[in-house]
Amino acid sequence: MKRGTMLFSVLPTSELSESDAGHSPHRGEPGEPLPVSPSCRASQLFRWVSLGLSVLLCATALCCFGFALVSSFRYRTKMIPGVVISGEPLGSVSFGALPARLHDLAEQVLNRRVRLRIGQEQAVVRLRELGFRIDESAVLQACKTLGHSGDPLSDWEVRLRGQRSPHKLDFLFSLDAQKSHQFLVELKDQVDRAAVDARLDLEKHTVAPERPGYLLRVYDSMVGLEYLARSLSAGQAVSEWRLSVAETQPLVRKQDLTEIDVSTVLASWETRYSTAAIDSDRTFNLKVGADKLNGYVLRPGQLFSFNAAVGDRTEKEGYRVAPVISGGELIDGLAGGMCQIASTLHAAAFFAGLDLVRATPHSRPSTYIPMGLDSTVVYPSVDLKLKNPFDFPVVIHFVVHQGTVRVELLGKPRPFQVAFEREILEETPFATVTRPDPDMPTGQQFTDQDGYPGYRIKRRRYQHLGAWKTDPKDEGRGNPDELLSKREWDLSYPSTTQIVRVGTGSPKLPKKTPPPSHRIPPLPAWAKPLWVIRK
């Protein structure tokens, strides 16, 4: 050993502690590994496991991010899978084809039908007819943003969720107020109806039940359709919707008719009508109008309105075009023939003893009923109104068959007799006019309308218990025994102008066919100045 050199030996801590404690140190053999404690081994194992897990998590995160990037790249120009719009799967559709697909689907949705409830009535219409619209741009934008936020991991999670359960998107509905209002106004014309009283079906011997009346509330129904648009936008399946209506109740119900006595005919009247094929539309109208009154019950003290009971005379109610009297002339008009129904009823009511509250004579006498017993009606301005003065119901029984309109007023026996007296006060001759027709050959002429004199008359109704008598001192007017009541009306019938059509055209023109004649026979001499009918 060189001078100045010192040797040091570093002993393990355990040996030092053992030496300090007076124990003999243990020295291993040369080349033998030093012993490692168990706690040191556990620490080293934990470090290696933690390092491995960290590496694994980093690798997993990198893989997930890579998958997300690949998925985002794959669906960068098309919809993600699992998208369903209004029940139609549209997943993986390219953005280029998406607008056309959405438009076709929106058209299909708008063509879906919904059942509308209007009181007890119903109608089936398409959503587009109700005025509904679809905002295609809103759902298009929703489709393009779903799973395309720009965050790869978030978008990947959305796409994975769509594979497990579909992404349901719904169209956004709105209401075209103008189109909806127009539709509801037209629907109102179809569904509005007056209440129909229960009536006796005297042919089937049953009671026809009452029907409530309906008035469609247009603006309230539009508010309801706005709520329907919200429900559809929320994805709710709506197959039926109830519109807002005002309901009117009938005056007579089925239970009110259980004890009605129809054993006696208080009065009846018949009028004749043409059964020719050319008058078939008028015959049809007679049956439609009579059917609305047949079985009608007039309660004690009740006021009857012909217009209210029959309703508006429209094509919707089944009426057809047929000749009517207007301004003293016969012209074609809707529901021609209703005046014959009203006149027949008026005559029966006259002899039944009903109160004649309102009755308007025609502008010219009619062929089917004696002058003075007729009554014209025009909806809604000119009406026939009757009132039941008895303490029992009166039932109207109409029959239209084989050229005869017959009405019977049924109830209990009336204690008195009734007489109709007509007195001609003044007769006015009719004028004749010619109407040139350039579409008719020169030399041809025919009568378009037959003339008839005008009359001013007095109509009287006698109700009496005793025998019918006349008073010679009063120009033969009625003076029955036990007179209960006597009422007079002043009526006027303007003269009807005779119209002659004269051809002024080329003689080579084909001749026209003259119209059917509606000539009214003149009053016979025995019917002037006084004429009486007793029932």
C-alpha cells in the first residue's frame, strides 16, 4: 500500500446497526447479490404496473380519437346513421340528396288525412287542406348539425348513440291563416245546420228523433288548429281533431211526443202538380220540402215559422232549379215548388183554425190553389207563420204522390166549423208587350207568358158553431149562427203582363220551340164577386 492512500469500506446500514449494537457483522461471500426487502419489491412492481396502465390508456385514447377522426371524415358529407324523421329512416343520406328527400317526405306528411269532428258530424281532410305548412329548412339544418358539431369525440358519441336507438326528428308545422280561414268558411257552409225537432213519422208510425243544430266557430277553430300544429311539431300522432261549434238544441224532443193524439184530422187540403218529365225537378223539390215538414209537431201556443222549419233552400239541402214566380213572371230559380208546399199548408191551417200570424200572397194567382188561399215564401225574408191556439199539439202530415200534394193537420176534434169567403173588390185587365228576338226567324211569334187580370180582394174567415147562413141585406155575405170569430184580410194581386216573343232575325234561322204554357183559367162567373168554401 502506497503512502498517503486510505482505504474505505462502505458497509450496509444493517451491518452498521448490527455493529453498533454489538453484534458481529455478517459479510457475504464475494459475488453474492445483496438481499432486497419485500417492501421494496412491491414498490417497484406498482411503479411498473402504473406505467403500463398509463401507456395503455394513452394508446386507447389515441385509438378512440383516431376512430373519431375517421368517423367524422367518413360522415363529413352525409347524415349520421339512425336518423328518423316522421317515421321515415333517413340515416346516411348525403347532404346533396337530403333537401329533395325532405321535400318528398314533407309532401307525404301534408297529404296525411285527419278526421275532423264537428258536433256529431265528421269530415276527413288532408293536413294541407287545413292550411298546414312545414318548415323544411329548419329540419334540414337540424339534420346537418346533428353529429357534425366539429368535436370529433362528441360527434362520435352521438353517432354511437344513434346506432343503439334512433335519433327522432320532427317537422316544424305552422298554419297559413288565410288558407285555413278560407277552408273553415267553406266548411261552415257545408256543416252549419238548424236544430231539427223530433217529429212523428206518420208513415212508419214511429217517432223520428231530434237533432241538434251546429254553427261552426271559425276563429275559435283556427285557434284549435294552432294547437294542433304544436302537437304535430312535437311528434304527436294526431288522427282526429274536434273543431269548435256552437250547438243549438231543438224545441221538441223524442220524449215529448209519447202521448200525442193524432186520431182526428182537424183540416186537410190538396193541390195538384204536373207529373210531366219536364217538371221532374219541381216534383223533386216538392218531396224534399214536404219531407222536412212531415211529422212536425206544433205545441200549444207555439209559433210556427216555415223558413225556420224547412231551412235554407240550397243545393246542399237537395233542392233543384225549377220555375218560380218573381216580379210577376215565371223564371227558373232554385227550389221552385216551395210556394206550393207553403200554400197547401196555409190553406189547411186556415180551415183547421190555426192563427194566421203572417202570410203573403203571390204577385200573381197560382194554377194549383184558389186565389186568397195561397202563400208565398222566400228564404229568409218572406215567411209563413202560424200559431197553435189549441190546448193540444197539432201534427203536420204531408204526402206528395202521383201528382197530388196533400197535407193533414192532426190532433183532437175541433168544436167549431170554418168558412172561407172571398170577395172580389176590383179587377184590373192585363197589358200585353212584345219582345223582339233577333235569334228567332222573322214571322215566328209565340206567347212567353200568359197574361192574367189583377185583383183586389177581401178574404174572410168565419169560425162558428151553428149553421152557415148568408145575409141578404149585406149583399149575401156570411152570417152564420153562433159565430165565434170573424177575421178579414185585404189582399192584392197585380195583373200579370202577357209577353209575346216576336222573331226579328233572318228567315233562314231555325224556329224556336215555344215554352210550356202556364195559363191560368179566368175566374168563372159564379166565383164573382163572392165565393165560399166551408169545412
